[in-house]
Amino acid sequence: MAFFDSIKYPAYIIKYEGGLPDFKPAPGSIQFKDDHAELKIMVFFSRKTILINPDDIVEVGLNQETFRSAGKAAAGAIVGGLLTGGIGLIAGAAMGGKRRKENHLHLVIKYMSKECEVLISPNNDIPKIYAGLKTLVAKQTVRPAIENASNDKTQVDVTIEIEKMYDLLQKGILTQEEFGKKKKLLLGI
């Protein structure tokens, strides 16, 4: 049955970087089921499975960074410098490195009665993992967002607002303190 389970619910290989108590950085995987996700982290020669239910997800976000490959920039500088001298050194460095995008997943979950930021190394599957997490967020139970809010405001609306605030934090428009206050207000804490 496990074979058919892996076809219906593919697992994405990850490198867990930290954030959860008692877990050190290690290879792992994340697999999305119908109503939860399974985060599996290697611990010595076995895997430890952490179930992530929709209501366990506090925040999820996806950031893309564009950067220049340092190795290719250095190689371009050397070739440019050898061929044309000082000016070629600068031009070669500028043109040598190609830009590439790297996806960073921002995930905060409730684990052992604490909010923990789960750090995962960037890889090509991060957009798929993000989509799976967003699907789970959409299945969260309805909670009042703030005290005087109408009852039809769902947790999904709160998550969207928190994501907007997080984007403002990343852009430097909000401070960490302002973000924390607004997040607590939205979550009704």
C-alpha cells in the first residue's frame, strides 16, 4: 500500500536547517496528505515524523532572491583582466556571473506548545512545498480574527493579512515590533 501512497502523495526531499527543538540540521522530506503534512527528518539512522495539521501552521511565506554567482563573476573577471587589462577585469566581473533565483520558504508552526520557525534549505521544490502548505492553510478552522470582528472572517483571511504584514516587514516598511503587534492583534492573542 505504501507504493500507491507515494504515487498519490509525492514526497519532496528537503534539507532541514533547524528551528525545531531537539532536531539538528539533517536531510528529510515533506509529504502532503489530504488533511495534513508529514515532515520527516533523519535522526541518526532513522526518520522522525512530525505531523503538521492545518491549525498548526502559524505563518507561511515564499520569498525569491536574485543574486549573482560569485564563482562565475570571479572567472569572468580573470578572463576579462587577462584579455584587456584593468577595464576588462571590471567588465568581466560584471558580465561573468549570471543571475539566478533562489526560493526561501518562511514557515512557522506550533510544535510542542511553542511557535517554531522551520528552516528549510532553498531547492527547486520549494514552490511546490509552499503550494501544499497554502492548501493546508485553506483548511484551517474558522477563528475570530480580532475581538470586534464579524464571525464570517476566516483564518484564511487572517493568514493573508499576516503575509501582507510580513512582506511589509521584509521591505523595511514595518519594524519587527510593529509586525509582532499587528500579528498578535490579527490572531486575537
